[in-house]
Amino acid sequence: MMLRDAVNDYIAWRRAHGAKFDSGARLLYLFLEHVDGTIGCDTVVQADVLDFLAGRGPLTRYRANKYGALAGFYRYAISRGHLTRSPLPARNSEPRRSRSVPPYVYSRNELQRLFDAIGISRQGSHQIDADTLRTLLLLLYGAGLRFGEARHLTLDDVDLPDALLTIRNTKFYKTRLVPVCPKLADALGAYAAKRAERPFPRGTASTFLADRDGTPLAERTTRTAFAKLLKVAGIGPPGDGRRAPCLHSLRHAAAVHRLESWYRQGADVQRLLPALSVWLGHTKLDGTRAYLSMTPELLQQASVRFNAYVNGGDNHE
């Protein structure tokens, strides 16, 4: 069977069983481009797979993601009789990163530089305009949304009178409600007025964020626009072991800055942590606790709080 047909069958099978499988599908389509999808399933050799897994950059989680996508596909292909043996290397032979790479967290100064540079970065743009890019960044930072969650928000999902966002079919296939502060609600209202002048291809089910022609934001176009914004704002790779800044770093900044504010206010962060976890849409509290040690300021604030507790000045028992 042709490899491309088998991959398409597998993607359809996964989605028919309730999986969104967007990222996995993208990785499999990249694999098809790498090895030529017109070849037969049984003609792919391990050297082809190893070259695809290796990529062209340093070892990151991306390699493990590619391996996982291919492993699922080849289990399916073997079960359907398209081939008898997987060309993947043994999982225990796969290289592992020595340590987790810390994510990038924008400082408040960097956030100001980003927003100040939006207008300049979008001059002469034909797709995503300055207003749309600014509103996207506000949603990622001000509401702590994932990029995909913000990109798929519909007009029905944005309740301006109640300052409430409905986030549907999230990363973990759950729906959550996210309240927004009055300042962000005002910004969303201002964008909604401009959005009303653009086409609504699906009525109120059309996306809230849209290009000038009313079409949803394309992921690649948006990431390219943001890369240009970073360059204009003078924000680049940190060179200190952290990951490079990206759109998702805005969500990290939202969580970290919220925690820093709570510490400075003297709030009981451990008791508030579950609320932050719900706001971010985490399924486990451990994912939220990771933010507690993400910046030097947070570690310093936590140390100050702990010393006060030990000395009897901050007892919440």
C-alpha cells in the first residue's frame, strides 16, 4: 500500500475514535515529505526514519514527538497488514536529553517592547494586521490561553457583557470558562467592533480573531508574524540554556507574573495554586507547580516567604 494512503487512513482512524490528532498528523505529513509519500509502506528503511528523527538542530522534545507519531502509525500499519516490521529504531536506543530545557518567560519590560513594536512589525502586511496580532497577544498573556485556544475562539465563545471566555475542546478535550479583567474585556470589545466590519463565513461560529477577509488565522502565518515582531522588538534567543522565546512564552509569563504578584501581596500561594491551575486548564497540579521555580524573582519571593514563615511571621495554619 502507498505510504501516503496508509498515513491518511491512520489519521482518519484516530479522529474517528475521538482524537483531535492535529499535531500528530502534522508530524506524519512532514514524514511523508521527507521520504516521499508515493513509495510503498514496506520500502521505508531505518536510515530514512533516523534521518527524519535527527532533524537539523539540537536534541529537543521534538524528536520524541516525532518518534511517538511514527510509532503509533507503524503499530496501526502492521495491524492492517501493510508491512510486517517497523523501521523505527528500538525506543530504548533513542537518545535522551540530559535535562529539561527551561522555557522562556518574558519580563514585563520585554512585554512592553513587544506591544510597542506591533504597529511597526505589521506595516505593509497583507494578512494578520496589527489589531489582530495585538488582540492575540493580549489573550495569550491576559487570559493565559494556549495559541490554539485563542486561534479557535469563535464569536459565540467571547461573552463581552459578562467578561467571560468559553474555551472548548482544549488540549485535554475539556471545556473551561475563563473570566477576563475589565481592561482586557475593553480591549476585546474594541477589537470586536473592528471584527464586525469583516466577513463572517460561519456566522457567529466564525473565529473571533480573523484576517481582513474574515478567514481564521493560519498557524504558520501567525508564527511568522510573531517571529518578525520579536526581531523588531529586539528579543532573541537568551543564550543561557532556556528555550527560545515564542508565542507560548506569553502563557508562561502570564502564570509566572501572577505568582510573583501573589507573593508580593503576601497571599497564600499554595492555596491559590489550584485556582491558577484551573485558569490555565491544567489537568494536574504538578504542571502548575512547575512555574514556582521558573524565574529567579519567584525563587527569591518564595525564599522570603519561607523565612517569614519559619520566623513565625507568616503562619497560615
